[in-house]
Amino acid sequence: MRKAWLLFSQTVTVAVALLFVVATLKPQWLGRGAPVEAVPATATAIVPLPAPVQNVSLLGPAKATTSYSAAAKRASPAVVSITASRATQRPRSDDPMLRFFFGDRARQMPEERQFGLGSGVIVSPNGYLLTNNHVIDGADDVEVLLGDGRSAKARTIGTDPESDIAVLKIDLDKLPAIAFGDVDKLEVGDVVLAIGNPFGVGQTVTSGIVSALGRNSLGINIFENFIQTDAAINPGNSGGALVDASGNLLGINTAIYSRSGGSLGIGFAIPVSTARQVMEALIKDGRVTRGWIGVEPRDLTPEIAKTLDLSVSQGVLITGVVQAGPASEGGLRPGDVVLKIAGTPVANTPQLLNAVAALKPREAATISVQRGASAIDVKVVVAQRPPLKPAPAER
């Protein structure tokens, strides 16, 4: 029995040794190293991700999702650099100190000039340009430099300080004109490009998105309805173009929010719809005609409504009326809360200003107000808005 057990143990030892040698040197003999069978996709319950949304472009292929070079090439030739200058006060030739140091040369001392840089957009092959009023305000000499190297003196066709729009004209042939976009279809999140001449370094294109629409109450202009964007806008970009991904004009860059003077990602552009209306009025009549009723408005807050025990919580509170003005003649009183103007609801002061400005002078308009506990309609014969003053009545 002992001899049999010894034989069995030796046999097992030899078998294990052979198995180790085979497993090390020839694993395929034992079935190791065979391809691993893939796990069926259904076993992992994979949730498919949505396909990337292609940026639909009128300019062609899907390359527009990663490059906006086609839009820049289309719009950039119409964006110009503007140099506006004005003479400062000439030194008085009869100043005793000047006569003492310079003698008769004091009479020949040249004028000192101040220079400002900005941008503009050619909107017509006939040479009409849009820019900001503050770019050329007070200038007696305006020079326009095109991207192709040509330059020309510009004539001022008209200005509208209340919207900060100015229209210029240059006399050159074969001018590139930008195409107008449809700002009514613009949505928050749409890609936009800002084109201009920041800091005078030369034409520059920056990209971003529409951050907000209808921005107002910023204290920049009297009539405000800004497109807000995070596309970099810097000093010198004023009057330049804000375009869509197809190179169509959406707005005129006009202001930035900044503590340092550089871009912080909050820029504002005047919608092209507003700029176009102002331009057409300036070209046709030399001025922009707006309605005026002569009131001092103030936004109605819940605190004011509670203090005055008003039955409405939204509207525009009239704090004063111009004596013998249209509102006063029509029966509008301080303390009235304006709810609608000619059927257009108004919830804040900018909306009231825009609604009144849209009215035609010398025509009657119905103004719906809340007076105490009563809702009444007041008929007002609209007047023409007077020229801008330091403290306009309706601001």
C-alpha cells in the first residue's frame, strides 16, 4: 500500500510539472490567448448622444461651425476707420506773454488739433456710412480710411445724438456695401462678429454670442434698445459693425461696460433696424422727427405703488407735466400711471419714451392711465420732440 501511494504522488508531481511547463511555453495548447468575445452593445444600455448641431450658413459648408472667415471676408471691406479732428482754441496773438516770447511770430502760430479714432460701416454703394454720433461729435474734419488703402474726406449728412447715430458720405467709386441682416430674428446665443479699429491698431475681427436683447436703462442714450454681446469691443470699435455668421449687419457697436477701458465681455450695439430708420430720416429730412407729449416719467416700483396706495403694480408713473404741453392740454396729471400709449403696453420709462417717439406729431393719440381707482383714457395731440437739451423733459 505504501508503495502504491508513493507511485501515485510521484505521478501527480510529474503531471503538475508538465502542466506548468506547457502553460508557460505553449499557452495556446491549453486554449489561452484566444480572442475575447465582445460584449453585445445591448448589454451595456448605451444612451446615444445628440448629434452636434450644424451652424446653418448662407456661405456654404459645415466649415462655418469652426471658422467664420467667410463672414469676415464678406463684411470687413465695408468696415472703415474714421479719424475725426477739430481745432482747439487758437492761442491769442495779442496775449502779452506770447508777444513777449514770440514777438510777431505769435500771429502765425498754428492751430492745435484734437484727434479721435473710431469706425464706420459703408451701407450704400453711393457712399453713405453709418457711425456713432460721439465718434464725430464736434469734429470739423473727418477722414475715412478703407480696407483697400483708399481714403477720402467725409461729409456729415446728419446726426442724431438721442440715438447716437451719425450718417456720413464719401465720394469714391466701387465702394463695398454691407448687407443688412434681420435683427428681428436674432436670438440670445446666436454667434456674432464685431469688426472695427480698436485702439487704432488696424481692422480687427472678434467673435462672441448675443448675450441679451433689448437692453435699456443704461444711461448711454435717451432711446435705448441695445444688443448685448461678449464679442470683444474696445475703444476705437465705436461705429463699427456687429454682424451675424453670414456677414450681414446686425448692429452698430457703440459702448462697453468697463472699469479699465478695455473689454470685459459686456458690449452694446444699436440694432440695425433703429440705425436704418434714423439714417433714412437724416438723408431725407436732415433730422429725425419724433413724437413728444411733455411729461416727467418714472418707473413704478412695488414700493412706490404701496406708498401711493395704487391699484396697479406695473406701468410708468407721471411725476410731472410740462405746463401748456400736449399732456397737460390733454388732461394728463401728475400721479397718473400710464399703462398703454396708442394701444402699446408700457412697463418702464424706456418703453414709454420709445412709444411716444413713434407717434406722429400733430396727430391725436389715446393714452390709457390708472388714476386712483379708476382706469381712464386720455386724448393727447402729439407734438414734435424738441432738440436735445442737457435735461430733456421726458428723460
